[in-house]
Amino acid sequence: MSIEEEEDASLKELVTKTLHNKGVLGKIQAQLRASVFLALEDEFKDKNIPLVSTSARKLLGTPEGATAAALIQDFLQCLGLEFSLAVFAPESGHSTVWSFPGTEALTSNLSLRTEK
């Protein structure tokens, strides 16, 4: 390996490690996954192929399944995981199979206390 190739490899490793440590690489990967999924969603929709599996549709169509999905959505929103949410919502059938009632309604339905 030449000196230039070794320097390039070292620089690449340093940049990758720095981006990973700062969380930038993870965000880029999540954004890429979300973009790929959304592109697939558009393609599936155009071809009338259901995105949500039959078993997921069956579970999420129950009150318990819809509540579980709503908890997951609320959790992702609270943590600001917008790319994960961008994949979760269409993949879980949000708005076609179940709907998010909002944090207050979810908390009330589950008889949870909230800290203010």
C-alpha cells in the first residue's frame, strides 16, 4: 500500500469514526432507510400491493393492537425519532388500519399519570 493510500484509509476511518461518535452516521442511515421505504411505499401503492401484512393488519385492527401501535408512535415522537417514525407509520398501516388518538387520549385511555 502506498503512503497516499494509507493516508486515505486513515482519513476515511477517522471521518467514519467521528461521524459515528457524533450520531451523524446513524441519522444518515436512518434517513436513507426511511427514504428507501417511502419510495417502496409509493411503488407498492401504484401497483395496488398492500404494504401491511395480513397478520399485522389483523393485530392492528384490534383495540389492543391499535393501542400498542399508538404507544410506539408516541414513544418515537417523544424521542424525536422522525426517520424511524417515517418508516413506522406507513409500514404499520397508520391511517389505513389504525389511527393515533393523541398523547392525552392515549394517556387517559390507559389510566396513566403524566408528569408536568
